[in-house]
Amino acid sequence: MGETDSFFSNKSAKIFVAGHRGLVGSAIVRKLQSLGFTNLLLRTHADLDLTRQSDVESFFADEKPHCVVLAAAKVGGIHANNTYPADFIAINLQIQTNVIDSSYRHGVKKILFLGSSCIYPKFAPQPIPENALLSGPLEPTNEWYAVAKIAGIKMCQAYRIQHGFDAISAMPTNLYGPNDNFHPENSHVLPALMRRFHKAKVEGAKEVVVWGTGSPLREFLHVDDLADAVVFLLGNYSGLEHVNVGSGKEVTIKELAELVKEVVGFEGELVWDSSKPDGTPRKLMDSSKLASLGWNAKISLKDGLIDTYKWYLENVKQ
Ligand SMILES: NC(=O)C1=CN([C@@H]2O[C@H](COP(=O)(O)OP(=O)(O)OC[C@H]3O[C@@H](n4cnc5c(N)ncnc54)[C@H](OP(=O)(O)O)[C@@H]3O)[C@@H](O)[C@H]2O)C=CC1
Ligand SMILES: C[C@H]1O[C@H](OP(=O)(O)OP(=O)(O)OC[C@H]2O[C@@H](n3cnc4c(=O)[nH]c(N)nc43)[C@H](O)[C@@H]2O)[C@@H](O)[C@@H](O)C1=O
């Protein structure tokens, strides 16, 4: 595998999607199923804790998957990253080390590791090219998570160089969509605001508090676009360097808040809580490498928000 279209021609290949109930994993499962893949290997966190090295080892020895997508991780927004640094570095290092190493030793033909745009320096050139990695200091609110993710990229590269193992890494920008985490404090900004505006609308509140100053810029990508890109990379990319996956469009947090407010239909005011951190001022990725391979995002932020709010109303306990 690794050569163009051999991935797509074997629809019965056993593919382990780690983290299949999360935002990203569930979208990848939907995408693979829609393409006719019939042999997906799925384990909940309760069935298989990926931080446990011997359990992961036994699982790979028994199941011998053909291909692995690593979408299991300790994930959260700015507050969670800033509050639980030990969890973010330790759990992520454990999961990715166990899964990448067991994949190599049990004959997996290809693995895709998911990192994040927070791997780049706080003041990286914008849009951020792949080669900005390790060129400056990280954003302090998420440096622990970023260090783990950088180690994952480097582990994939090291296994490719030393063992010829077909391990690739994709770096998505900020994601959103069905099965996101809508926790009031620990989630990312988009689901946090959707939940807060919805609650305010239902309760007839006059104001909604939004964190920070509203000036940071963020790039958002619908998770169905990300899943499409992940499957595209599995079929079309076998390089050493990680690949950025973004929409190429950025908005300020203030613009995002106004858009979520409009989609949800909240009619009150926004109040900014500047005691909360802004995080990195800007992180627009340069996704021209992926574009040159033949992939581009399709879902606009407005359409994606409408789709996600519909999903929220139908699936999240109000
Ligand atoms: N969301 C985003 O904006 C972005 C995400 N990414 C990356 O995408 C990947 C997936 O993120 P996302 O889908 O958002 O995260 P989610 O939190 O939605 O999903 C993560 C999944 O991993 C599982 N998991 C966590 N710990 C373990 C463990 N010890 N053993 C087994 N399973 C475990 C979770 O199960 P459980 O809930 O039961 O613990 C959950 O199903 C991550 O690598 C993340 O860094 C990258 C950029 C942006
Ligand atoms: C994907 C990426 O996500 C994280 O980085 P982040 O982009 O800073 O994440 P965020 O979505 O939590 O915040 C974006 C911006 O939005 C503002 N903001 C306003 N109001 C709320 C709010 O209510 N909740 C949150 N979370 N943020 C809010 C917030 O103050 C910040 O300015 C990384 O830790 C790391 O996990 C990572 O890789």
C-alpha cells in the first residue's frame, strides 16, 4: 500500500480506526463506510485503553490490522489544555507510542497519525508552511499537547527512515462537526459557543459571555472535509513530511461568535471576558502542499455551522 489507488481497491482490508466515537474518528468511519470499506476494526476506550502497552500489544498481535488511523487522543480546548498539562502530554505520548510501535511490529502496511496546528510556533509565519515546525517557541497554553504531537510526527519519520514503515502524519486545523465535545469549559470554542448561545436562547437570557478579547484569528474545517482528506492521504501520500489540512479561510473569534449567534438564533448581546486567555494570536495553515496533491476543502463555515447545529439539536441532551 502507499501507491496510488491500491488503498481504494481493497475494500475488505482490515482498518483500525482508533478513537472511532470521537469527532474525527466517527467522521472517518462514516467516510470509509460510504466508500464501501467493510472490515473496520473498532474498539471503545472501555474495551481497549490505548495507554496500556501490553493490552495494545496483544490487540495488534491478535487482530493484525492492515491499516491504522490514529484518531484516539486526549483532546480539549484552551482551558483544558492549560489546566491539565500532565494529562495532555502523558496520555498522548502513551497512546501514540503504543499504537505506532505495535503497528510497525505487527505488520501494519500503513498508519496515519493525526497531529494538530498547535505544533507550530506561536509566532510562525502566516500562512504556516509545514517547514515552520520547530522554528520557534510554542504557544504556552498548549505546549504540552504540542510537544506530544511533535513527538508523534517525529516517531512516524524515524520509523520510516529506520524501518521503511509507511507512517504518515496529517496536521488538521481547528475542527468542528457532529460528535464534537460540547462540554461548557473543556471543549473548543465553536461547540462551547453553540451550546452557550442555545442555552441563552432557550432561557431568554440577555447576554452571553465569550472568552478573551475576540481578536484571535482561527481557521475552521468541518470534520467531514477532514475525513475526506485523511482518506485521500491514505490513498495518495507516502512522504516523510507531515501534511497540513486546512480550509484556507480564517475568522476572528468575534466574527465566529457573531456567526454562531446568528445560526443558533440568539438575539442578545455578547460580553467579553478578557480574564480568559486568547491563546495564539493567529494560526492559518498553508495547505498548498495538500492542494498540489489534488485535495481541497468543500464545506463553508456557514453551511458547516448550520449542519452542526441541526446535529446538536437532534443528538445532544438539552
Ligand atoms: N478537535 C479538533 O479541533 C482537532 C483535533 N485534532 C486531532 O484529531 C484527533 C481526534 O480528535 P477529536 O476527534 O477531536 O477528539 P475526541 O475527544 O472527540 O475523540 C478522541 C477519541 O479518543 C478516545 N480515547 C481517548 N483516550 C483513549 C484511550 N486511552 N484509549 C482509547 N481511546 C481513547 C476517546 O474515547 P473516550 O471519549 O471514551 O475517552 C475518543 O473517542 C486527535 O489526535 C486530535 O489531536 C487535530 C486538530 C484539531
Ligand atoms: C485545535 C486546537 O485547540 C486549542 O487551541 P485554540 O485554538 O486556542 O482553542 P479553543 O478552540 O479552545 O479557543 C480558540 C479561541 O476562542 C476563544 N474562546 C472564546 N470563547 C470560548 C469558549 O467558550 N471556549 C473556548 N474553548 N474558547 C473560547 C479562546 O479564548 C481562544 O482565543 C489547543 O489548546 C489545542 O487543543 C489545539 O490543537
